[in-house]
Amino acid sequence: MNKGWKIGSGLMLASFLALAGCGSSESSSEGKNEGSGSAEGAKTYTIGVNQIVEHPSLDAALEGFKAALKEKGLEVEYDVQIAQGDQNNSQTIANNFVGDKVDLIFANSTPSAQSALNATTDIPIIFTSVTDPIGGGLVTSFEEPGANITGTTDTHPDAIPNTVKFIDENIDGNKVGMIYNSGEQNSVAQIELVKKAMEGTDLEVVEASVSTSAEVKQATESLIGKVDSLYVITDNTVVSALESVIGVASDSDIPLFVGELDSVERGGFAAYGFDYYDIGFEAGEMAVSILNGEKKASEIPVQYPQKLKLQINAKAAEDMGIEVKEEWKEEAEILE
């Protein structure tokens, strides 16, 4: 009897330890402020992050988003999924988040937000890095976005007009080469905005379309001899392969304008832009309001970037055969 009892106790102990081991999670957990403390048993939220590709701007937006929730002391587990530029992957990721019953989806790009909205009308969705939320079918208006979605856009109303004006007033020649993915709705919308901003000038867009980042260098090379400048908007496919565009522009002494400050740091000549960290942070503040039960997504208006500045990369200018004018220095932030 005693021997049998010892064996039975050992088996029970082994079973208990095995069950305890199954409770661990591989998801990253962030949000608790050291020293601020959190109440025992405070809710831990699960946020699914759907990001179309990895590149510095989107990555900065994600860091800003996380920082906002951490600042408010929320306990969060993030499930970060990168779609590698594939819309089908993005939709699968969104569907899986719905199946996992996450508390909120953070959609970092237009394709990511479209996938999330296709997957659920119940789980709150916060987007950022979206160029045209209305044209992309995400919201009905900025003021009244919709049932379960809102966020921050990465298009400042003055960014494209200011860039076009700068090209018109400072760059010789009138042909502006633009490489973009015609499958990205946000890119198509920006091309149209560029063309509209060019009305009344002699500037003209020369387009080169790509489907994948592997096609970007060849598409850029196809424009050489046909254009006087290059302008890369916030197209996820092209920006993820920006170094290939920079290389062609530098080798050909063609000024490369870009649509975001991170792309200036990477080697673009100039941009009117803002910090993606900031719009990610602002999106994170929206998420806090929703998770705390203060507001529904439908009650939070879509927000534009709050700051806009001109940034010029002096080394890129030299590589592309551009002399930085003194009057530019009065307006622009110069990266040496």
C-alpha cells in the first residue's frame, strides 16, 4: 500500500508540473512602467499587429504605438506579424487574429488595415501609416470613421504640394519620374495628388510601375534619360527597396525626392515630412482610450500628422550633383 501510494503521488506531481509548463506564452509583453506598479490581477490585453513590410518608417510607427500604451501603464502582449509585402499573407494574419480573439488589431499600412476590416466588424482596429483612409474604403469620413476602425494618416495636406513647388522652383527640367506599386491604393491616390499639385506648372509625371521590391531597381533604371528628377512617395513596396533607387539616382546625378524623413536619412535628397514615431504614438493614444473603455473607435476622428518640416540630406545632395543653396538652409533641417 505504501509503495503504491508513493508511486501514485509521484505520478500526480509529474502531471501537475507538466500542466503548469503549458501556461507559458511566447508573445512579447510590454506596457508596465517600472516603479508605477500595477494592481494585482490587472487585465493583460492582447494586441495583434499586422504590418505589411519591415522598413524604418513603419517600424518607427510601431515603436511609437507601443510607447503610448507603455506610458499609460497598460499590460499588453503583442503578436507582431509581418506580411512580407503580400496582401494574401496580410489577410491570413488578420483572420488569425480574429480567430485568436485579440482585444485590438493595430494595422500598420493601408493593406494591413484593409485586411483587418475585411476580417472583423467587431474587434477594434487602429491604423496608422495610411495615406487615404476614405479612398481605401476604411472610413466613411475623418470625423465619423465607422463602427470599429479609426487611426492616423501619414499624409499631411501640405506635404505633396510643398514638394511639387520645391521641384518646380529649384530643379532644372520638367520630367519627374515616379516609381510605385499600382496595386497599393495609397500609392495610386498619391500619384493623383502629385498630378493635381502640378496643375499650373510645366512639370509632368513619368510613371514606372512595379509589383514587388525585386522590380524596383530595374524600373528606376528604365526612367534614366527620360526624367530630370525622381520622386518616391510613401509606397511600401518601393520604400522597402529604397537603397536601389538611391544607388541609381546617385550614379545618374538625378535628385531623389522622397515622401518621409526616414527615407532622407537613408539617402534620399529631400522630403517634406514628419516622424512616423509620432503618428504611431498618436494611434497608440487612441488604442488606450478604447481599451480603457473611454471611447469606441467610431467616436475617435481620424487624425492628420501634427508636424511638417523640410529635411535635406547634404551628403545625398553631393552624391546626386546638387548644390545646397543658402536659402534652403534657412527653411530646411540639413542632415550632414
